[in-house]
Amino acid sequence: MKLLVINAGSSSLKYQLYDMTDESVLAKGLVERIGMDSSILTHKPTGKEDVTEVSEILEHTTAIRKVLDKLVDPECGVLQSVDEIQAVGHRVVHGGEAFKGSALVTGDVKSEIRRLFDLAPLHNPPAILGITAAEKNMPNVPQVVVFDTAFHQTMEEKVYLYPIPKVLYKKHHIRRYGMHGTSHDYVSKVAAEVVERPLEELKIITCHIGNGASLTAVQGGVSVDTSMGLTPLEGLMMGTRSGDVDPAVVTFVMNKEELSISEVNSMLNKHSGLLAISGSSSDMRDITDGMEAGEPNATLAFEMYEYRLRKYIGSYAAAMNGVDVIVFTAGVGENSAVVREKVCENLTYLGVELDPELNKVRSGDPRRISTPNSKVDVLVIPTNEELVIARDTFRIVQENK
Ligand code: AMP
């Protein structure tokens, strides 16, 4: 079966075409600047030259039509006909409490995703645009939705509730949901393969640290705690997001600086984190370069980032009463040897022993970076959220045949 995975943003659309007979990627690409002048389509067919095309793409339906044109193009295409695509899988950030797993798209499913707009105002509306656009272009092809939150629906009430009046949970569904579920799910399963032990008996801490960052405690293959909450703002210090702050900071700043709700939201989501402390960049590469050059603000930003990450690892080891495996993934986790080194330097009390040479190796494969004596296996595992979406889409379509 060939299937298309779509990750729609408000002005962008990423895609990957899979052949599920061997899970190979036939083509992938990205449409950027949808709805602006000069939209850019970058198409990367496997084994052929990449193509970049600039045109006017005003909305997502046209974006998908252009992608399908590229997929069957005699020069850069990989299909004879669009009819070869037998399913479409969509990434949806927020599935609330309604979705404990992936689902076949129906009218009810779309209504439920719309009901969740309040909880994910930036992310769920573009997902609906992507689904509608795919339905218009491929009306008879089954569509599946895969949620970032679903993996964390196994968290217990004591973990997901905030200690605030319970009526707020009942009325507005205010609770912790967690994000990056497909990534935490994927890397924890690969981790069990790497250490050659059954997933069911492992206590794993998965550190998905990219632009957005979250940690998950995965015990027996299920998420028992995760650092993001109602929204992707809670938890770790990130590129531009603050992560945890005293909630009173919000009202205090609003009062002192006369900020509106959207201004304070923007401050915490877009102008905080590494960017705020370094004063120059949200990118870990710039921060570590600055630190190496002795720049004090970059050094402080790095130290705060590493310290907060390490505290979370410690708290998840406490939550599970131990840890067998720590996994680093996503942009920073996969690429920054210095972040991994500094975090692990202060985890010796858990029995963590990093191999400095293995930590420096650059590779796109899952790998162990701890010594054979280390009580905890420390792994670097490149994440693959698209593959999880493709696998779930394949499974759900087979189940609903
Ligand atoms: P992601 O959101 O997973 O795509 O991660 C993107 C982030 O990864 C970037 O903003 C960088 O901060 C970080 N990153 C990518 N490459 C490197 C690298 N070689 N060293 C340190 N950080 C990196």
C-alpha cells in the first residue's frame, strides 16, 4: 500500500509518500508560504533530482493539488497515477480526551477536532485545512488522523490534573495533555530494540529536545508522565518558550507592564527561553558557539537549559522509582554532544556513565553513548514522527476494510 503523510501548518504543508510494503519513502517535500506571494514547493523524490518551484498557492487545496502533480510528474514523479495512493495520514496536535489513539476521519471526528480549537488554536485549525484539502483532492481515499496527545492518554488522574478548582477541568477540560506523543512512542520502542530487552519491563526517559522540547517517563511502554501540559508551554526551557514559571509571574507582568492576554502569551511562547536569556538566538548551535567564545549571556542560557533538563530527568527517575534507559532525540538531542555531555555529567548518582568518544560520533542511526559499565543505557535515537503516522494510518485502514 502507498500512502501519503501530511503535516499541515497554517502557511506550510509537509508531506511524505510511503510504500508500506517495505516502509520506504518514495518522495517527501514541503510547501511554504501558502497564502502569501511566492509560495515555494520543494519536492524531493527518492533517487531523483530535487525540484523547487515558486508559484502562487493561496490555500491548502491548491497546495495538495500541486504536490499530487509533482508525485505523478513524468520527470520528478514517483507514481504513474494518483490512484495509487490508498490512504492519507494527517498529523493533528491536539486530540483532547476524546482521542486515545489514531482514528479514521469521519464527520464526527472532524467536529471533535474543531471542538478542540480552543485548546490548540495555532495547531488544530491548519490540521482541519489539511484534511479538507486532501478530501477534496482524493475524495475516495480513506483519511486517518494521528494525534500528538494520544500517547499520553495513559497518564493517571493524579498526574494529569492541575491542583486548581476541579470545576475548571469539568467545564473547560483544563488538565495536562502532553505533546510530541508520536516521537516519544517511536523512540521508546526503538530503545527497547537497541538494548535488546522487552519494552514492558523498561523504565525509559525520552528527551525530545528540539525547538519545542518535552520529556516523557515511559514505563512498560506507556506514558506515565510528560513535561508539556494543557499547551506546549509547560515544562522544559525551550528555544523561544519559557517552560515552567511561577504562574503568578503572568498576572504580575500583565499588571506591571499593562500587557494583554495575547501579549503575555506571545512573550512566554515567542520571546522567552534561550532567545530571551541569550538575547540573541533560540538556536542551540548559536548558544553553544557563544558559550565557547566566552559570551556570558549565551553561557547563562546554556546553563539554565541544561539545569532545567537535568532536574526533569531526576524527577522522572523519581516518578518511576528508577530509570533503565535515557533517550535523546530531536534537533538538539540528536545533534548536540555538549548538551548530552553536560546533562549526563551530573547524573552519576543514577549510575549514568557516558562514553565521551561514542557521544561525539555523528550518525543518523540509533546508537548507545554510555559505557558498558553504565547502570543506565544512554541512547541517541533519531526520531521519525512521519513513520509512526504512516504505520498507524496503515493499521487503521486495514482494520476498517
Ligand atoms: P527540531 O525542532 O527537532 O527540528 O530541532 C531544531 C533545533 O535543533 C534547532 O533550532 C537547533 O536549536 C537544534 N539543532 C539542530 N542542529 C544542531 C546542532 N548541530 N547542534 C546543536 N543544536 C542543533
